[in-house]
Amino acid sequence: MAGNRTFTMIKPDAVAAGHIGAILAQINEAGFRIVAMKLTKLSQEKAGEFYEVHKERPFYGELVDFMSSGPIVAAILEKDNAVADFRTLIGATNPANAEPGTIRARFAKSMGENAVHGSDSDENAAIEGAFHFAGTEQF
Ligand code: DAT
Ligand code: MG
């Protein structure tokens, strides 16, 4: 059965460009409820840990540098079928391939600087949410 929570980050490119409000509005309009949220900044070490699954990939160093380059918004979101519906809302990893109107089509600069993160499974949504938020910070 599909779970009802996912984890997202508004990445440093979109925060720096002033898109926090527009992205949160689109997320709310798509029917997601915010369960937990904060403006924070990842250290290189924390960014490396978060993206550990990609550590053998050629873009890992660039990804870690980028994700620790400035503030992000981290949030847990709730909706039926949250993981899959949120991946649809954000669009493809490469914004050049993202459906028009998706968050990445609207706000992402490039494959690397692609505005938002969305968990890829219920299991990872739970792990990633717990990475950023204590149970007492989730509502
Ligand atoms: P997604 O964020 O859509 O789940 P992913 O998990 O495959 O994509 O990769 C994590 C992030 O790493 C992605 O959002 C942007 C970056 N990335 C992925 N592939 C890349 C590539 N070929 N070149 C540069 N950055 C890349
Ligand atoms: Mg991914």
C-alpha cells in the first residue's frame, strides 16, 4: 500500500532565487499538507551523508558542494500516495525533460541545480524525514 508521507527540500538555487513562496504555494495547491518544515543549511558532511547512495556517481562531489552551498527548506509532506504524486508534481530530474508546469520546469536551472528534492520510495521518505526532523517536530 502506498504511504502518505514524503520528504522534500527546496534546494539552494531556488532559495537563493527567491522561489520559496511560489514553490510552497504550488505544493499546497496540489493538496499536500506540511507536517514539518524548516530553513536550514547542510554542512558538507551532512550533505554527503544524505546523498550517500550516489557516492560512486561522477556528480557526487558537485552535488555535495551544491547542496551545502546555501540555505535550503526541508519539509515533510502528507497526502495520499505522497511519494509518487510529489514526483509527478516536481517533474523529471533534468528540467529540460520535465513536464511543463512542474516545479522543476518552472524553477530549475539545470540537471544539477534542479530546485527541489523528492523522496523516491516510502522507505526513503521515512529515512530522509527522520534525518532532518525529530518526532516532536512533526505535526
Ligand atoms: P532525483 O533528485 O530526481 O531523485 P537522483 O536521485 O537520480 O535524482 O539524483 C540526485 C540529484 O543528483 C539530482 O536531483 C541532481 C543530481 N544529479 C543527478 N544526476 C546528475 C547528473 N547526471 N549530473 C549532475 N547532477 C546530477
Ligand atoms: Mg533521488
